[in-house]
Amino acid sequence: MGYQRSLWVTAPLFAASLGLLSASAYAVDEEAAKELMKANQCTKCHSVDKDRVGPSLKKIAAKYKGKADGEQMVIKAFSTGPKVKLEDGTQEEHKIIKTKDEAQWKNLAQWILSQ
């Protein structure tokens, strides 16, 4: 009985240490995410709660909520420059974030998804 109980305690801790529980195991640095957005002029098109030229961050978060690949899809949007449809119906290439640091991309994506 003691062994089974210890598995209930240690299994989640082990999974978190491997990054398998990403939402709860990753602490978002909100200030770093905001600074990266500001430095790359993301706020010209996006705001936290209002649509501008592009959708609000809340709308982006809602689109990917509960999807296993949500984080990767957000990162792909700002790291590869795909064509995106704007609120007015036109399309253009999404601006690429000027960093190759995957930790910064992950932090920004997690912050966006937390909105």
C-alpha cells in the first residue's frame, strides 16, 4: 500500500521534471514576453484584448485553447512568417520575431496562450 501511495506522489513530480506537464511546469516571464513583443513592434497589429489589424491575444489564446500543438502553432506563426488573414480580409506575411532563442519563443507563446 505504501508503494502505491508513493507512486501517486512521485509520478506527477517526475512528469513535471520531464516537461510533460508543460502548462503547470513552465513559469511564464510576462515582462520578458511583453518586452519581446514591444521590441518587434507586435503591438502595432495585436493587443491583449482588442482586435487591431490582427486578432487580439485573447482571441489567439481561445483559438488554440486545449490543443496539444497550440504552443507550436503560435511559435510557427511568429518564427516562419506564414501568410495570415487580417481582420479586414486581406492577407500578408506575418512578421518574424527577431530572435533565434527558442526559450524566448516558448515564453512568448506561453504568455500569449495564457491570455
